[in-house]
Amino acid sequence: MAGFNVLNFVDRQLVGSLAPLLMADLQISRAQIGLLAGFAFVLCYTVAGMAIGIAADRWPRRAIVLGGVWLWSLMTAVSGAARGFADLAAARVFLGVGQAALTPAALPMLADALPSRRWGLATGIYYAGLPVGTALSLIVAGFVAPRFGWRACFYALGALGIAASSLLALVREPVRRQGAPPAAGRASGQSGAAQAFGATARELFRALRERPAFGLIVAGGACLAYASAAAIHGVTWLVQERGFRFESAAYTAGGVAVAAGLCGNLAGGWVADWCARRWRGGRGWSLVLLTLFFAPFSVAFYLLPPSSALFYVCWFVSSASTVAYFGPVFSSIQEVAPPQVGSSAVAFGLLVVNIAGVGSGSWLTGVIGDGAGLTAGLLASVGVTLVGVPAFLLAARRWPR
């Protein structure tokens, strides 16, 4: 599943990796790049994710993942034929629907296959797909686009995804945790499916009402996702405001993303598990510590000149911060949500995190970038992460027993 998440993020991040070329060829703005990376993708991604999450609590999850991989890979290839903003936006909408199938099915499968003490690390490894996928997206953009054009990047990755889907034959469906609803197929007809969806939705909203730590973790996670999404403008910022050539910016950003991202993912998951073993609400406390640690490095990165050695040190740590929260946030959701709505809880978390965080972060940073420069927009994104600290503090203090 981690391998499919790598492919997921390669395809998802390609718009940001190719942004300077897309802006020049298709005559689109920074704010429109933000919309393509954000709301054009996440609105359908999150809405479909909720429905798919409820289905994944009752239907075979491997088949759901297979359908998603096929759809998003096809839409990646279709993106290569775009003639303007509207064409890319339409493809991104359906790409979002396909990618919505992966995480709500994959994370509960990991939770069913592993003991709870390993959830933070396992989720961190799964979300290593973000830095690895981002790095590969940048490397593909830096190598393929100058030689064969940006359209070839979309065509090649779409074909790769369709071919890779055959590997799902090697994945077994794990036995669901005790307390989870049985896999469906028993509910016959439309009324049975509607009853199953309704029951799961009621359980989910009851969990939100009775377990406030659940909602607080999701709200704080959205603040962290805002800054992570703002970083989609990183290559454009390096080229337009820090004087890098496109190839150099793409290759360097790719190298930093994979090295720092892997460190951030694994460190974030490890810190979450370490805190969880020592304190009640430890995963919530881990998010407080990680947020306060990373913020100064991100501010320094956006302010320092590239001629300074500290620029690259802070770049590395700041890049790690954009992914370090995934393990703690989603392992926290798995811990505080009832097992019978595990997939639905993950899907709800993705809905809020993506709409409030990813959609807003990429778009508003682009809007600020068009008006006041991307440096101002990226610095503002660091401030948003600090808004999540009180939510994590409250969640840690109200952690369910």
C-alpha cells in the first residue's frame, strides 16, 4: 500500500512540479495553480472519500483500491492533453475521485494487520509516499519536461499507474478488528446499502460528539495541512523569487523532499508512538512538540538568502515538517475513533484536512503570491500551523481512556 501511495502523490503533485512551465504555456496564474492543486482536486476527493470510507467499512477494501488506481491513472494521462485551465481542472476533479479510494481503505487495512503499538510508525511509513512521491514528481518534471515536454510527464505516469495496478493481486485482505462491522454483501439491494451507510454515519457523528479529542485532532491537522499545501508553490518560489533555474530547482527540491520527507515521516511516527507509551493522549502531545519545533526552521528558510548555508539546513528541516504530522494525526484518529467506523473516521479526517487545509493553503498562498509575493504567502502559512497548537493541547487533555 505504501507503494501505491507513492504513485498517488507523484500524480497529485505533478501540477506543482510543472507549475512554471504550465503557467508559461497555458497562461495561468499562481492562484489558478493553487486551485488546481487545491480545491479542484480536494472537493471531489473529500466528498468521494466520505462515501468510499463508509463503503470500505463494509465492502472488500482491495477492490475499492483497484478501482481508484485505475481512475486516477487514466485522469493523469488525460491531463497531458489539456489546452487550458478548464481542461486541467476537469481532469483534477476526477483524479480526486480516484485517489479518494486509497487512504480510507488502506489505513484501516494496516490497522487490522498490525498491533496498535505499531500504528504511528506504520502510518508514517505509509505517508512516506508523500515525500517520495513528491521527489519523484519533481525529478520526472526536471528530467522529462525539458527534453520531451510537460505533456509527456502526464502520459508516462498515467500508463505506469495502470500497469502497476496488477500488483494488487499480491495484496491480501486482512481480517477486520473486533468491533468492526462485517464485510457487506449481505445487505441486499439499495435499501440495505442505505441502511448500512446511515448506521455508519450515525456512529461517526456520535464519536465526534462523545469523543471531543477526535474533532480537535482533525481541526489541528487541517492547520498543519495548510502549510504543507502551501509548499506546492515551492518550485515557483525558487525560480521566480530566489533565482534558481527550473531544472536546478526541480532536482534540488526533489532530493531534499525525499531525504527530508523520509526523515520527517519516520521521525513523526516514532515520536507519536514514543509519547503514546508514556502519557495518556501522548499522540496529541507529540503534535504539540513537533509543531513548535518545526515552525522556526520554516520561517528562517523563507527569509534567508540561498547564498547562506543555513538556507539549505532550514530547507531540509522545513521540508521534513510538511510530512511529519501525517503519522501522528492519522494514528491519533485511529486511536480515538471507535473501530466500527475506522475507515469512515479516516475519510472524515481527510475531508476536513483537505478542504480546510489543503484546498485553502494552496489557493490562498497563490492569491497572496499574486498580490504580495510568494514569500509573504509562505510565511503566512507557518503562522497558520501555530493555530493548531491549542487544538492539540485540548485534545491531549481530553483523550478517551
